[in-house]
Amino acid sequence: MSSSEKSSAGGDGIDRRGMLKCMAWVGTGLVWGVSGGVATSRVFGQPAAPDQKPTFTFVQISDSHLGFARDPNKDVAGTLKQTVDRINALPEPPAFVLHTGDLTHLAKPDEFDACAEILKGVKAGAVGYVPGEHDFDGDGNKEYLGRYGKGTQGLGWYNFDHKGVHFVALVNVANAKSGSGDGGLGVIGAEQLAWLKKDLAGLKDSTPVVVYAHVPLWAVYEKWGWGTRDAEQALDLLKRFGSLTVLNGHIHQVMQKVEGKVTFHTARSTAFPQSEPGKGTPGPIRNLPAGKLKSVIGLSTVSYIETAGSLAVVDSTLE
């Protein structure tokens, strides 16, 4: 794993009438496992079947927004710490944790420091990162790259292999413009696409691939920027693989779509929820009923298990 991990509108290439497998507003905690090239999952806290012991597990967390201090969560550091506690309570430590962006709220050094201080307590082999748009500091992403850019390319993209699975970390927030008329859709860009093509060229079609980035690679809701403008080009490069899982954050809620051999999954935030696509406005839901915050924030835990089944996502609550 990289050393950095340690320390067009509508043009997404996805049939939006395809199967929307799951959209959950309550619950958190998925244990993902990978074995024999197939990713599967189980409810957080539920033991794996005796004959389905995973080759390894990893955890995805997202959108921690250290520095945010308003309703509905004035203690985002506290809920991130609780998330770390849940990870550390897993029966077996995950091989690694992947954070899919927006570690901070304003990309300030002290916010990065606070996030790093909490995540250093994770009992896992490593922690890998991709930036969210909130992690860009307006100065060429200097603060983020100074902390997590070692061993990466461009503005922070990289790859690694773990027990036969190829992981690709993409950065699709560098050129997103909120005033572009498309809500600030994510952009991968020509340079990164060329790198991706080269990276994938030597892999067999049977290689399991996991791609993770901040903004979804399918069009969840373009008007709010919940999609990636040039995702279709990336997916064209990836579609030959028999097992492809795409993990994202950004929208602060669990949504899953299965399209052919591809499973798309967006993670819940550890800080606060956002509205369902097209309902209300994007941004923090500030009028949550008392005591409901922990039921709409959390993590996903991923197991890689040898099975003929496809990815299945079920959530349980953080509480």
C-alpha cells in the first residue's frame, strides 16, 4: 500500500433505470470481505458464516468534516472517535481503512491535525485517503498533498494491490466548479484517465478491482453535483473486469446501485446526513429529531469472501 495511506451531466455511462438495490436512511456498519475475487458483506456485528471466513476485511469511512461545528452535529470529532471505537471493536482488525474524502471542512491545518490525531488510534494495518472538495485549500491542494501525497500521482491518485485485489484511488474533485451550471459535478480529467488506462492495461479480466473516490461515479443527482462528468470514460476502461466495486462518499447517505458486473456504493458520513436526492436542498440536515443523529451517520466494513454471490449491502445502526 502506498506510503500516503499509512500515516457530462447525465453522461455517467449508467442506465439510471437500472436496479437501485438499496437506499437506507437508518443504520450503519457493513463488514465487507473479499475472497477469490468476489466482494460480499454482512450486517455490522454479525459473525461471518463458518464456511465463509474472509480472506481479508477493510473499512470505508467518509465525510468526517473536522472543523464543522453547527447543527445537527457540533461535535464531529466525537462522532469520528465513536466510529473508530466501532472499528476497533470488530472481531478481527481490518487490513486497512479507506477514507473517501472530506476529512476536513475548510482544509485548515488544525482540522487536518485533529483528523489525523483521531485516526491514528485505528487498529488496522493502514489508513488510505482520497481528498474531497472540502480538503482543497485553494493553493494547489498543498496542505492535503503535504500530508498524504507521498507515493501518489498528480493531485493524489494512486493504486495498490492486496491479496489479489487491485485497488485504485481516484481524485475527482480537483476541477469541480460549483458555478459551472451542473452543481459542481466531479471531474477525473484527461491526465488521470491516461494514468488509469496505463494502470489497468496489465491486469487480467479476472482480477477483482475496487475503485474509490469522493464523488460518486454514477449520476445520483446531477443538479446537486452528485455525479462525475467524465465517469463514463473511466467505466469504459473498467467494464471488462468480472468483479468491480466502486466506493464513494460525498452525498452523506447509503445508496447502492448494481449494474451488470459493477456495484456502486456510497457511504454515510461520520459527521452529518444530507437530504435525499432532489428533496429539499443539499447540505447538512439541521432539523433532525432529538437523538436521531447516530442513526444516520456511520461506516461501512467490507469483507472479501469466496462465493458465487454478488455484493450485498445491509446496514445496522451505529447506536
